[in-house]
Amino acid sequence: MLQDGCGLVAELLKHAPPEFLMVMVDLFNHVLFHGDATETWRKTFSQMFPKKHGIILTTDFRPIANIRLLYKTFAYMILHRIEAALEMGQPEEQNGFRAGWRVEVITANLFLDEKQKTQFANMDC
């Protein structure tokens, strides 16, 4: 199991009792409203993991950023709260990066828009 810098693992949250999770929500709300996050949340550690067996060179490793588990959970909770507003504010050009949109649909829409523009440009008025 991969541990963060404090020794916490994701299974801690997965199997935590509801009372613990409620205390954690209270802590997160306090941080959100008062802005006094712990100093350890501002630190990220990198760990090197081998890409393959038979490691010879340093390029045979890949770095993984090891972010504090509670900070990562806090960030996901904030994202969940603001995700709808962020989605509504995205321009149409960003549809390819949005959930539930397929590139084929976007390409077809762009093609139809361009075809419609060409038809209007060729009209005699």
C-alpha cells in the first residue's frame, strides 16, 4: 500500500467509521472558511518507481508525486462543491475535455457549423 508522508493510506478513509468522517468534514469546513491549513499540506514528496525490471539507468524510474492524503481528499471535496459551476462556465471550444462528450460529436457539430456558415455566405440577399 502506498503511504503519504505521514504514513496514512487510502484504506483508512475507505474503512473509517461515520463518526471519524464527520469530524473530518468539520475540520475541512474550518480550513475552508478560516484558511488555516496545516503546514504539512503544503509539502509534496516525490517517490521514484521503476518502469521495468532490471533497472540500470536513472531513466528507468518514473517520479510519482506523493500528496498528503487528507489534503488530496480536501481538494476533491472542494472540486465536488464547485464542479457544476465550473462546467457551466466552460466555453464550447472546451467540450472535448468535458465529461460525457465525445470527440466524434464535437467534430460533427463543428462540421455542421462550418457548413451552415458557408451556406449563409453563398446566399444572394
